[in-house]
Amino acid sequence: MGGSYMLSKERIEEEIEFVYQKIIGNLTTFETLVPAAVSTDYVYPAVENADWTDGFWIGMLHLAQSYRPDERIQKVITKQLAVFSNRLDKEIVLNHHDIGFLYSLSAVADYRENKTVSSREMALRAAKVLMRRYNENAGIFQAWGDVTDKEQQGRMIIDCNMNLPLLYFASNETGDPMYRKAAESHVKLAQKYLIREDFSTFHTYYMDIQTGKPRFGATAQGFSDDSCWARGQAWGIYGFPISFTHIGDTTLLDAACHLADYYLAHLPADKIAYWDLFFQSGAEERDTSASAITVCGLLELAKHLPLTDGKKQRYEAAAEEIILGLMESYTTRNYPESNGLLVQGVYSKPNGNGVNECTAWGDYFYFEALTRLHRSWSTYW
Ligand code: GLY
């Protein structure tokens, strides 16, 4: 990847306008309902708020509102927040670790943008529910399944890096270190066991919940147990620097640099990753959502590297090159009937789910990446 900067402010603004208008066009469809996790033929059906992905729409609304306030957007944010609050009250499909994704982009984002007291309370309640998944013996948050489920006990996944910010928020707001301590324990074990010696990553890893000892790594959404699922690597590139911003452990930045180097070294010519980094050419599908997440991660990572570190400029240039690739060849501009943003995302190839579709998270991180390139942005994470 080169060291020059390719993107003008005008070009970024033009793209943000495309995103913004798409969001405005979706306000009526997704007033209290949300886009499904993935599109069908590039069109998201409107569904009830009950999936791990349902924070991404309100996250985009917050980004849109911070770009150019519009009372129509605010009205939908308010309605969506009520749905999130109800979901928490009734604990509708919250028996998983993605409570962090859900409530960081809804409640925390609203509190950060608007200082809404009820959103702060909602975020703190959500953090308490997430804490139930922390296993003291193993020192990690169990990703999936009920905490009594023997098959899932002790299993952490790389995606969880993005659920930890809700816990840092809770400690910062309440002064109670319990949340931060658990998040720190988790991220350090993720660093130790999810990252392999060559700086590729396991998607998931099992800890022994009796002894706290490591067991083995395995994939769920990647090509094989020993391949590198592209989006998992992206969650690492972004998630480790985010934990660094909260706990100041510089080895997390080093880890993210290694993960970024591995990712960048395993891209095809147009820099848009295949769904598993095992593939670098051929007919397999890309995963544009991994690209969008990686751009956010590279930009966050570069922010914390000193000017004297050559990697800083290299990661910024790589981030621009990737987003330029997305802008030029992977948006829905050529699909006017689409209500999504990025085409050619992959949810889970092994399950045949959401293959070559728009993804709710890919769209969110595309907008976040553009926002980061456009202006100095106060993170929701
Ligand atoms: N966090 C789930 C996924 O990335 O598919």
C-alpha cells in the first residue's frame, strides 16, 4: 500500500451525501422496525428489534444527525430508543454478548450526543445484563448460548472486542471498577489466545471454566479452524485499539498493528478482502463489511501511533485505499432499488446465510469510516 493520500474532502462529502440521502429515504420504513441483519437481493426487509444487529440502524441515525441535524431523524431516534428500552425491560433475545453492540450504538451514542439522562440509565442497565455472562474462573465473557449451556461455556469470540466499550462506559459513569476489570481480563485473554503466532486470529476460543486454562480455538463463520475469517481479523484490528483507549495498555496497540499487517498482506489487488483471508483470488465472495470495519480500525490505530512511526502514515493510506475501493466499486449506486449501502457483504458463508448481500453492520461501519475521514469524530465506542 502506498503512502500518498487520495481522497479529497469534497469526494468524502459527496459520499456522505449519498449515505445521508439513503438514510432519509429509509426513515419511514424503519421508524420503529429495523433493517434485518442482511438484505435479500440488496433490499433489507423491516423486522422487529430482536437481533444482535439492531443497533446499527440507530447508530447510523446518530451519525447522520451529527453530520446534519434534521428533526425527522431525531423523531426516529426517539422512537427507536423507546424500542431499545422496551427490549431491555423485557430482555428480548439478550442472552448473548452482543448487548454491547446493541446498547453502545443506541443508548451510549445518544448519551454522548445529547446527554439524555434516560439513555445513560439504559446503558448502565444493559451493562449489568452483560455482566451476567462474565465467568470469573475463565476470566472471559461467554459469547453465545445460555450461561448454563455446557457446549458454550468458556467460549469467547474475537467479535466480543466490540462489546467491551459498554463496560468501560459503565465503570466511567458509576465509578465502580467491576465492569472495567472484567473487560480488561477478557481483552487480555483474547489477545493471548485468539491471536495466533503468525498474527492471524481464531474466530472463537474455549477456556476451561473450572481451571481457567486455555483449551482450543475453532471457527464458526470462517473457512476452517485454522484459516483467518476476514471479519474476525477486522474486529481485532478495531477492537484492540478501542480497549487501549479505555485501559491504556500499549501492547493492545502492538497486537492491532500485527493484525493489521497480516490483513493488509492477504488482500487481493483491489484491496477488498475475501470473506476469509485464506482466499486472495478466484470466485469466492468478498466481505465488504470486513473492509469497512478495518478502515475504522486502521484510522483508530493510526491516531495512537507517534508521528515518527512509519506505520501511522501507512495505515492511514491503506484506510483511504480501501475506502476508495468500496466507494468506487461496492456501493449500491448501481442498484437504485436497494435500501442498503454496501453490496457484497457476507454474514456466514458456512451457513449459507447472507452471502453477497448488504449487511447492517457493513453499512454502519462504512458511514462511521466516512465520518472519521470527514472530521474529528467523538467515538460512541
Ligand atoms: N458479530 C457477528 C458477526 O460479525 O457476524
